[in-house]
Amino acid sequence: MTTRPKAKGGRWLTVLALSAGLAPPAAAEEDGIRPDAWQRMVDATRADQPDWSSPLVTTTGLLEQRLRLDIGRRHAGNGADTTLLDGGRGLDLIVAPATEFQFGAPTYNLRSPAGGTPAATGFTDWPFLRIERRLASRPAGEGNYVLTVWLTAQAPAGTAGFSNNAWTWSPALAFGKGWGAFDIQGTIGAVLPASHTDILGHQIQTNLALQYHCGQIFWPDLEASWTYDADGQRGGLSQIHLTPGLVVGRIPLGAGLAATLGIGYQTALTPSYRPRPLTPAYDHAWLFTTRLNF
């Protein structure tokens, strides 16, 4: 199994989070804030769940502490190429037993001209907070499973042309089960805009990852992503993407830190290309992930 950072690691990030008021009650004592107490709580929380790696696309139900930056390069059927920096990831913190907060960052897009549309750059809307609660879990040897729910809040703070101009709420259920070196992780969720639903509509999103652990740090996987638009301008349409990939980690860096890297190639299986509304949203994409675990 891969080795997680020891309790002494990542104290500088812990102190920053404590200073921001994110410390759980157990981390504060009469004589001041105790980062080590919080880290012990984090270690106990992670010890009660499987030790899998997070897949490339599918959001894991495991609770994590890390900084994450993803980069994507998408090609759409209309000829547009778009580079996405960050991918809506950011800082994950375990703030209490069985509870994680993700402080996301808006994705920056660089889109090439296509079909008479000029090139454009700008930020998408901001998924600023995800609150995650683990409902059940056991580590390897004691069941090797996880069940988690979360809610993501997204603010309409994007650049003109990239913003949906609507607050969005995204609830989801995540699950996972392992058998030896093999595990399955998946999510079932919805995207619920608070306004402009006649255009944006309501989406159902599912992801499923089949993952295998080999050679201490290698996690090859195969992932499927299905999106269904229940209504709105894309009402009744759906799309399926398939992603073979490889995640490598956790690689010890010292001082309790560890690095994780990953790469994958995503292809749209269905439907056939249609220009209006653009479906699938993109035809194929290269995906890269970098994570600093602590």
C-alpha cells in the first residue's frame, strides 16, 4: 500500500487553516491552538477509510488533505481547442472527524477560434466551497468501502462568455468498494442552477472508475462519465466519455509531504456530433493532474 504523510507533515498548511478559523474544537485548548491535535484527528479520520488513490476524473469519496491543480486540453467537434487551468480544484482540508471542506478555484480557459467564433480567454464560474460528509467507511481488511455525500456551491463569478450567470448547487453521493488491489469508485450527482433554468436546465451526472494498484505507486484506471440533461436548451440529450488513465502516487517528498501525478486521454463515445447545441461538449481531451498531499 502507499504510505500517507506522517502526522508531523504539513503543519504550515495546518497553521494557515487554523488561523483562518477552520480549526475543529479538538484543535483548540486553553493555552492556544494546537496544530498537532488537529493532525492527530486527521490521521485517525484517514485511518478509518481505504487507502486508495483518487481517480483522474471521478471525485473520490475518501476524505483528503491536499492541494490539487488539474490541466485539460479539449477538442470540440466544431474545431475549437480549449485549455483549462485548474479544473475547479483547490485546497482540501479535513476540518472535523468525517468532514472535509474543499475551497475551490475558478477554472481559467484559453479557447481557440472556431466556426466564426473568435478566440477567448477568461474564468468560469467559481465553485468556491464543497462540504463533504463521510457516512460510512472501513479500511482494507475490515470491509474496504466508503460512502460519502457532499454539496458544492458555485458562484456566478466567471468572465462574460464563460459564466452561466446563475448560482448553482451540486449535491452528490460517492461510493467505493475494494477487493485486494482492485477497487471501484463512483459518484451520482445533480447540477441545479438557481435561475435561467430554461436555458441551463438540470443535469444528472454519474462517474465510475475501475482502478488497480500495482508497483507500490501505480494506479491505472478506466473511467466512464455520463451526463444527462433533463431539460433546458439541451433537454433530453446525454453524453458519455471514456477515460483510460494512470495516477502515480503518493511519492514521499519529506517533511510529511507527498506528490501525486496523473495523465489520461478522454474520448466521447456518444452521441454523434451536432453543432447546436454543441453535443458532445467536447470530442476528446488530454487530462493532467498534480496533487500535493499532506
